[in-house]
Amino acid sequence: MKTIGKVIDINISEKKGVVKKPVEQGVFIEDYGLEGDAHAGKWHRQVSLLGIESFKKVEELGIEGLNHGDFAENITTEGIILYELPIGTRLRIGETIQEVTQIGKECHVGCAISKKVGKCIMPKEGIFTRVIKGGVVKPGDSIEVL
């Protein structure tokens, strides 16, 4: 059975280490990442994803006023526990196919996200992918575990 999730938001920033802002759609380029985003490039962490479920955990800690993109995620998702996906898992997201390359990451010192939010959830629950097949992704698109 295929697991189906949903894209809630596409978020972008021109600089690393800052919160991202939602955009109407994202153009994802094969083996590069999200067009116009500071984290795109020919490396293993081209795209970052974080589930709305993780946002809810932080809100339950009493942190209010969170916006999608505050954790610097490119794609805010719903319906899939992302950090439980094995590395190498392929996802069909909108028109794209992306492969999970890393679960979590080290949070760098002086990170704007942990300063604003108080706690960054990306290091434990965010995942990273590389773009296998490029295309457009929009809020509302489905995410399918292949």
C-alpha cells in the first residue's frame, strides 16, 4: 500500500540560516533543488522537508506564532512521519521524484530559527532529499512514498 501525504507549503529563502517565506509554487530542478533557494546545489541536502506534525509538537511546548518556513524547511508536509522514512526512500511530490538522503542535521551555532523559535525541530525531525526528477510542486499536491 502506498503512503499518501500532502504538501502544505513551499518555502524559499535567498540566504542560508534565515526563515523561509511561502511561495505559490516551487520549481524543482533535477540534481539541484528548489530554484532560487539558498540551499539548492549539487549536494545531498538539496531540499528540506518538515511535517506539520512536528510544528504541532513545538506548539504544544507553548511556542506560539509559528509560520511555515520558520524552521527553514522548503516543503511543509502533512500525513507522513518523514523522519521514519529510511534513507534511499523515493517520494513522488507533485511533478517531482525526490530521494531521502539524510534524516535530521546538526543545528549550526547562532541559527536564526532557534533564536526566533527557541527550539529548532529540524535536527531531529526534518529530512533532506535530492531531486531525481524535476518539476513543479504546489501546496495541495500529493506526496506518495514509492
